Amino acid sequence: MKKIEAYIRPEQLEDVKVALKSMNVNGISVTQIMGSGCQRGYREFIRGTEVDYNFLKKIKIELVVPDSRLEEILGKIIETAKTGKIGDGKIFISEISDAIRIRTGERGESTVR
């Protein structure tokens, strides 16, 4: 199993959710975060004072998927989250050694299907 952590633009969230739902992907966690990368934030003048906004609003999507579906799910996230501009985000992939469904005690890959 693999854990996907995708950091995307907030305005792309709905498109990514719809795309994943169309692929019957369940078990998605979404977190509103703030971060800084190549985009570097922006500057604004408020009441004559320059304010530097180093952190921008982003969305973090987390999901655990079977190894066999990893590439198709990654492809769909990239396809729907990509705008072609700096700040589109990043995706990180981690190995998950086990998963347990609390309700039944079931273990392994079947818990994420």
C-alpha cells in the first residue's frame, strides 16, 4: 500500500474530488494548510504599510491506495490539479506497511478498497 499526500491549489479541490470519486476512490482526508514553495507568497500594501505574505493557502489531500492503483490515481490527480503555473503543488508517496479497520479488526490492503 502507498500513502499519497498531494498539496494542491484550493481552487482545484472540487475537480480532484470529482475525479477521484469517478474512479471509486474512497477514504480521502482533506486539510486546509498554509505553505511556501517556489511561489514565495506576495506583497500587499495595507494602510500604507507593506505586508509580506510568505505563506499561501493550500489544500493537503491524503489517501492510502493499493499498489496496483497507485499510478492511475496519481495520473488523475496530476491531470485535474495541474494549471501549468507556479504553485500547482507537489505529491509525496510513502510506503504503508499495514492498515487496520477498527470496526472489524480486518488488516491489510482490503481495508483501503
